[in-house]
Amino acid sequence: MTKRKHLLILSSLAFLLVPIVQAQDEPKHETTQHREKEVTPLRVQVLFIEFEGEKKISNLPYTLLVNADEKGPRAALRMGLRVPIVTGTGGDNRQYTYLDVGTNLDGFATRNDDGRFSLQLNVERSTIYGPNSDQKGSAYEGARLSGETPVILSFRSQVNLVMRDGQTMQSTVATDPLTGRILKVEITVNVIK
């Protein structure tokens, strides 16, 4: 009788252990949909080109490194000045507030199945005009700056582009309402090898 009890207990334990052993032996099958995409490093160049009529007057390049398909924060670049602005009363009680003026770039990218990249980029550029700024060609007739208060020109653009490696694309064209100058934004994407 004790042999039967032992056999019954052993067969019950064996029955309980079979699913555990099978689960350990099965290889894990990953589908291509569940695999994480490989991160692809990209060099994104943003070029601000400013024209006065047909004449190019400035060319400001910025380079931002973006990892396509990377989980985590967006790539970001900040370049500029902190400009003091008088906010208090005149005389000895003058107070200043500092305003950030310059260029801000934020972006991320994903690799498409066809090998191209979907690039989402936020572009901001601000420029300060003081009372003595050259306003030749103003879009607003008779526009003049007065006193000590500067005027801040703010340009913002959010672009969603699909680009291949090595491609350059003009993404935005805008006109400065104070001077009439034209700002063009060109974006180039290169895979870093």
C-alpha cells in the first residue's frame, strides 16, 4: 500500500512539473512587429538664409544630431543671447528683465519601411530690433521704433518632413513684416556612418 501511495504522489508531482519544464524549453518567438527598431544616428542641418530682395544677406547654419527611432527625449539645440530689457521706471529705479533671443531647435525622427526618415522639427528664431535698427524696406509704411523699447521679431515653424539620406529640402519661407526681408529655411538630413 505504501508503494502505491508513493507512486501516486510521484505521478501527481510529475504531472504538476511537466508544464513548468515545457515552458522553460520553448524558444521565444519574436515577430518583427515587436522587435525594437535599430537606432540610426542622423545629422540634421538647419540653414537660415535671409534675403533682401534678390541679395543674400545672411546664412546661418545649425547642426542637430538626432537618433532615429530612439526612445527618450527629443534632440534639442539652444543658441542665443539673454538681452536686458528695461521694465522699471527711469532714473535710479531702473529694473531689467532678461529675454532669450536666438535660435531653438527641437526634433526627432523615425525610419520608414522604405528607408526614408520622417523628421519632426520645431524651429524658433527671434531677432531684436533696437531704436536705431535699419528699417529700410519696411513692409509697414512709416513704421518707426520709438524710445528705448526694442521690438522682438519671432519666427516659429513646425515641420513634418519625409526625407532620404543626403536630401536637402526648403521647408519654410517667411517675410519679416518690419523690414520686408525674406527668410528661407533649408533642412538637410545625413545618416552618420
